[in-house]
Amino acid sequence: MATRGESLTPAGLALGRAAGVRGRPFVLAVGGIAALVVALVLGVGFGSVLIDPADTVAILAQRLTGIDLGRAYSAAAETIVMDLRLPRVLTAMLVGLALAVAGVTFQGLLRNPLADPYVLGTSSGAALGAAIAVLIPVRIAILELGLIQVLAFVGALLAIYTVYKLSRTTGLAPLTSLLLTGYAVGSLLAAGLAMAMYLSGAQLRQIFTYLLGSFDAASWTRLAWALPIVAIATVAILLRARTLNGLLLGEETAANLGINVARERRILLGLASLATAAAVAISGLIGFVGLVVPHVVRLVVGPSARLVLPLSAICGAALLAYADLVARLLGEIPVGVVTAVIGAPFFLAILRRARAGSEL
Amino acid sequence: MSALPAVAQPILRLANVTVTYRDRDVLDRVDLAIQPGERVALVGPNGAGKSTLLRVAGGLLRPARGHAELGGMPVGALDRLEVARRLAVVPQQATLPFATRVEEVVGLGRLPYEHPLRGARPADRAAIAAAIERVGVGHLLGRDVRELSLGERQLVLIALAVAQATPLLVLDEPTVHLDLRHQVGAMDLLVDLNERDGTTILAVLHDLGLAAHFFPRLVLLDAGRVVADGPPAQVLAPERIRDVFGVDPGLVRIPA
């Protein structure tokens, strides 16, 4: 994907060379994919039962690609890898990808470097929707998962729509207005989540994990629900990279560059909410991934959404896979705690710099 | 619609355009026709409706009555991409949420031509390089536009519009942030784009002296109405300057 990017075509090289960024997208893409592969092997190997990395590679090779590496491993190891660890690692990657792509989309669309599904309350909306779905008694498991996805999406959409509309009616600067509105709506939704927990009874633990963010309950079934949704939303957003680029100079300039801003905004807010909801429905509230990843990627390759979107997808997947690994090594603490410890100081650092003025 | 006669069609036409905002006519029955290859300055006091007129021309604002046409096509019947290939707008100012290099900003001028999947192609690269060369911002390549001076940013925004390669270029007070030397430089550039490349230019200008010196045709707007349209010496007659701007005409130097 990245090889189609800005600085890699022949004529682009001349411009890229002047800026000293030639080849950076390529390096980041290769590095990110390598990090993903390492995360897969480590993530599958580590846990309460330690599995030899060589065994891990042999099991993955045998089961995923059918290649027999001629190494003997126990049936127990195979069960742990295939039924427990692999879905968990892949879930972490999928969620990281979805949140990073949603982050890039919200930031570009709202022209705000601090926007992300968590900060804007979109994740909270999705979590509340999912929690309500848990409370509705559905006896057939597969339908319950579907209901969780649907209500998470409804919750995410309502949250972002409310935040967006309200933020436009305050007299504050757009950046401040959006963050404050996101905070207020997010707090209200968190109260709703607390209420859902209060009412939950037997499902308390399941709803509690929505609040904390965790991959404990990862399974192939849950992954199978989220994967197509995230895939569709991500591809559809990638196809609209041009819109996000056009919005760099504001909505009026975007319109003058041929973009139907009102229509594109509705579509992109919907798609980013869809990706967020699919992620939250299988993992709960995991903050700051959508904030940290796009920001770092932009520092490396510049603001073009054509590069930032795919590279953030790769790096977001890697970041959350490693965050989950850390969470497990620290004794199964919620992964949302790990991302918050990384992300909150990061958020403050960006906020400090934003004061210097992002106005052109 | 494609069987229109080949006679000179105005590149931009406003027909009886009225724009109302909170019970006030911001534009009041404005008629204006600009032919291909013309260079026109739009002048008038603050609040006369100059920026509104530009927004109507670009289809960003739908008039309450009347309509705008680009090359004979009603703007309302064109989609945004078609408008963006006919008319480029240099805004008064623009903000950037992220660090963005000069060549990336200029490159945005190619968005109306970009393939949704493949992005910029070699032809786009060439157009970007040419625009950078033409406007003379090559020495700024690689720099974050947010760190440039106001005058340099203005030039980058002009380069973006040049990269857009439209027959009509519209500018909203392009000299507002510039010192005198850069004002003259920007005017020379507009004259050159007009005379050498044949780009039709419509620029909102505050400085009547600059307008009169560099533009053969002035359109004077006051309280939403076109009160004069013609060569500078005729439009900027002393009594009209006193009437419309409320200042001593001796303050404005009109070249003979």
C-alpha cells in the first residue's frame, strides 16, 4: 500500500529528496510489518504457560500455512496456541488497526490533532450500546454477539453525532469546543455504563470488561464478527483519503478543491464510528491508540492521508499487540490501563504544543 | 447541452444575483460577465459583498435569486469536481491542523484530478513542480507551511491554485498580509499568469492604487450592488471615491 505513496513515484522523489523524507514510508511499513510478525510469535508464546518460540513458529506454520517444519510439539501447546492465544493476539491487532484508522479519520475530518474515538466519546457510546445488548436476554450466543455489534454501532453513531453537533454551537475555538463537548458527552455515557453495571447482576463481569478494555474474552467467534466490519470500514475510508487531504486547509478550501464536504463528512463519521464500534464490541474501552499512532506516523511521513491511513493501520495493530503482551506479563492487568499509561502523557504533550497555534 | 454555439462565452457570469442574510441583501441584483483572458479587480468598502460574490461564483453559496454560470453552465448544475476544474480560489487565509510541507500544500491543487485509488500521477507531479517554479516558492520546499511568514504562505496558496490549472483564478485579497515589495511582486505574478498563460483573473483588492495600476478593468461594489464597472480612471472618478469610500479622493493615486 505504502509503495504507492507520495514520495515513491519518480517525480515525487525530487520533491521528497528536498525534504529528506525519501523512503521513510517504505521503512515504516516494513518495520511495522516486521514488528507485527514478532508480536505474533511473542504474543502467542507468552502467558501463564510459556511456549517455546520455536514451537510457536512450528505450530503457526503447520496450522496457518500447512508447512511442516518437522518439529514435534505437544497437543496441549497446540490447543493453547490455536484456541486461546492466537485469537487473542489477532483480536488485539484488529482492534489496534480499527482504532488507529478511526483516529486518523476523526482527526482529519474534524481537523483536530487531539481527536480520537476515546477522547470524542465515540468509544464510550459504543461501549454503552454493547453493555445494553448484554443486558438484553438473548439465549443464542451467536445472535447475542451480533446484537452487541449492532447496538455498539448505534451507540457510537449517536455519540459522535451529538458531540459534533454540540461542538459547533459553542462560542469557543473549534479545538477546545470539540474536546470539552467530547468530555461532557463521554462522562454522561460513562455514567450510563456504570448504571448498566449496577443493573447487570450475572453479566457484571462482562460489562466490567467493556469499561476496562481487555482481550480476556477473545475468541474466534468474536473475531469473526468484528473482522469483516473493520475490513469494510477500513477499505472504504482508504478510498476516501483524498477527502481527508482536501480538508487539511479547511472545509471551504476542500469544497473549492472539488470535495462535497457535507456528504463526505456524513460518510466518514459513519465509517469511523463503524470501525470504532466493531473494536469496542470485542474489546471494550481502550484509549489513546487512535491518538498516539497517527501522530507518530505523521511525524515520520507527513500529513497525507494516503500514507498516514495504511501506515497507522499497521502501527496501530503492532502497538496494541505489544500493549496486550505487556498487560499479560504484568499479570493480566487490563490492556486499557497500559494504553492509558502511554497515551495520557502523550495527549498532554500534544496539547502543550497545540497552544503554540496550529493556525496557518 | 453540449451543442452550445462556439461564440465567446463568458467564463464567469452572474445574472441578477441576490443573496440575503438575516433580512439584508448582501448582494442585490448583481449582473457581471467576465470574458476569457480578462483581468478584473473587484473593489469596494468592507461589507460591500465582495467575498460573498466570490463564494457565489464558486458555488459555495446558493443565491436567493438569480444564478451564476461558469463557461455557460449554471454552477448549481455542476458537481464540486467540475467546478474545481474550472475555477481555483486563493483564500484570504487558511489553517492547517498538522505540520505540512510546502510541496504537500501545493500538491493539494491536484486533488480535482487525482484518481481515488492511485493518487497523484506523473502529470500531477509535473504540474506541482511547474506551479512551484512559476510562483517562485522553490526555496521554501521542505519547510512546514505553518512556520512561514504570512507573505510566504500567501504565495504557497497561490501556487496551490496555479497547480489546480483552471482557466479562471479567483483571489480574495491576495495582498492583505504582504509588505509593499511583496504586494507588487504578487501583482506582477498575477499580470504574468494572465498575459503569458492566458489565465482569467478575478481578484478582490482593498488597495485601489494597486487595483488601478495592475488591472485594466475594475468592478466597484457598494452595499451589495455593482455601482461602476470599467477602466480604472472611469470607475475611480473622484466624486465616486468620495461617495462610496467616504474619503478624500486625493488619497488615491490613479495612473493616467
